[in-house]
Amino acid sequence: MKILALETSCDETGAAVVASGPGKQYVRVLSNTVSTSLHIHAKTGGIIPENAAREQVKYIFPVIIRALTSAFPPKNGKCDFLAAREILKKEIDAIAITQGPGLIGSLLVGVETAKTLSYIFKKPLVPVNHLLAHLYANFIEPKEQYSRPKKYWPKSVFPFIGLIVSGGHTDLLFFKNHNKYVWLGGTRDDAAGEALDKIGRLLGLSYPAGPEIEKRARTINENMIKFKSPMLHSNDFDFSFSGLKTEVLRYVKKTNINEDTKNQICAAAQDAIIKVLVTKTIKAAEKYNCHNVFLGGGVSANEMLLYKFQQINKPSRMLHFFSPEKMYSTDNAAMIGAYALLNFKPEKWKLLQANPELYFA
Ligand code: KG4
Ligand code: ZN
């Protein structure tokens, strides 16, 4: 089966073609195209939904044409609308689309495009929850051997604990199998990525701040600054990060900030967030007797996060940690296709609605 997948939940416009990989356990990516309007949002220090939706309209058809023609390069070399139409007709079995959560304007662009294509080309339409798809980026066949060597892929990936850490969400889930999962907890206020972005704004870093915070944190060996890890010892699987942002704000107000203190603040804030993410995830893995932990979402691109997870392993309790290859950790359409391929539940195009509030069933 080959799926054309679309992702338009926020500021990235993505289209990808995916197919079943070896043993049907992995998903093979035949093409993955992303256009981003991030440069526009960097100027406003955050996303203005109206601007994001306008950019989605501009990019959606070019990315679909690019995804289809790079998965199946036309013999005459003409990668245009007509070639894409023929490929969609002949090669593609279904269309997958992000239904939510996200910004309504952005979501509508993708959902209405997918519905139209599904109707015209008579292809099944599979709605996908963007958050679950972040975890399913782990099912994409690895290209870079060092990131997730195949030999370490466990025989049975289930059950696993999933930690979603993105710009808008922080959630812990227990997965029994593809069809059965339980939401264990999530953030009560800001998401981990959102906290990093807000802290970055306080420090005058460009948006989104996660990657620069990670880079600056890497320069610090011994840190004089420490921030509290919110809800570290609470008796649940919830998180809260808005207090951390306030603590950083207070520190910034009373201190003379230079480049070195900025780096130290970045390292201390990153540490505080990682500590609580690791602690609660391990607690969940122990409670639900899981040996596998899947990370997903933009913050899972953070190498220190994965390192800290791996560091807590003891001979008596070996856990396997998986995080997507970097290009699949932030928003992309390949992960939407991966989820649709492994959870193939088509919906009638007439019934499908974009849902900005979509959460967990
Ligand atoms: O999953 P994502 O691309 O978009 C949402 O669905 O929200 O996540 C974006 C978030 C941003 O908050 C960004 O600052 C953060 O992921 N991020 C990182 C890194 N790369 C992106 N945070 C920490 N370290 C990184 N390397
Ligand atoms: Zn996302």
C-alpha cells in the first residue's frame, strides 16, 4: 500500500509518500517534502494563525506535486501538475491527513484539499491525530544507522510508553498495541517546547528557541544556576512548566545578563525540563512494566534529552529508548503517513472535519 500524506496543522506544509517497509513493521518513506513559514513567524516572535493559514494555501499544491514526482520521477523529467495527477491516479492507494489538533485555519487547508483529492480520485481518506503521529515517526525505517540501528529494534515494540514533547503538547501514554492506548497525564499549562520558546523570548533568542537553547546549553560544563523542576515528585503523570518560565523571568530581572549567563540560564532551564520528563516517563515505564519508551515531537530532537534517558539505565532495568530521526521529530507529513499505514481506518470524505481541539480518544 502507498499513501499520500498531508500535514498542515501549524506553520509547516508537508506532503509525503509512504509505503509498507520490510516485514510490515517499518514504514518506508518514498518522499517527504516540507515547506515552512517559520521565517515569517520568527519576525513576529511567534505564530500569528492568520499568517500561517495564508502560507499553507500558497504551499499546499507545490508540496503535493513535489512529493508525488520525487517518489515516482516522471520519465520525461517534467515534474508538473499533470505528471502529479497521473501519479496520484496510478500509484497512490489512499490519502492521509492531519485532522487535528492545531490551528483551525491551517488545518482546514489540508483537510479540504485531502477531501477534494479523495473525492476526485476515489481514494480512501484516513484522518490522523497529529500527536499520535509524532510517536509513530519512530516506525519510519531508519536511514542513518547510528540513530536507531535495526538490530536494536525490539521483536515486539509493544507495550511501550510514549512521551510526546512538542511546541503545544506534553503527554504521556501507555500503548498496549496499535489500537489500544491509555493517556496517563499531560501538562497542566505550558508544554515543554512552549516553555523553551517563552524562555528564549525572555533571553532575546529567535523563535523557535529549542534548538538554540540546546546549542547554548552545550557550552556549559559546570552551572552556577539551578532552576526547580516543577511537579517532579507529584504523585501523577502530569507536568507544569509555566512556573519555570516565571522563575527564569525573576532571575533575568535581577541579574546583569551577558552571553555567559544567557548560556547558563539555557542550560539550567533545559536541565529542569529534562529532569521532570525523564523522571515521570521512567515512573510510567515501571508502573506499566514497559521495556520500550518512544519519544516524539520537536523537543525529542534534543540530544541531551535522549542522553539523559540512556544514562538512567541500570543492568537490573534495561529500557530501550527510541526517538525519531531529526528530520521526522519536528512536524512532517511522513509521520502522518506512518500512522495511517499502521492504523488504516478510512473515513467518508463527507464526514471528515478538521478538529483543532482533537485530543486522545
Ligand atoms: O513538534 P513540533 O515541530 O511542533 C508542534 O507540533 O508543536 O515542535 C516544535 C517545538 C518548539 O517548541 C521548538 O522549540 C522545539 O520543538 N524544539 C526543540 C528542539 N528542536 C525543536 N526543543 C529542544 N531542543 C531541540 N533541539
Ligand atoms: Zn507537532
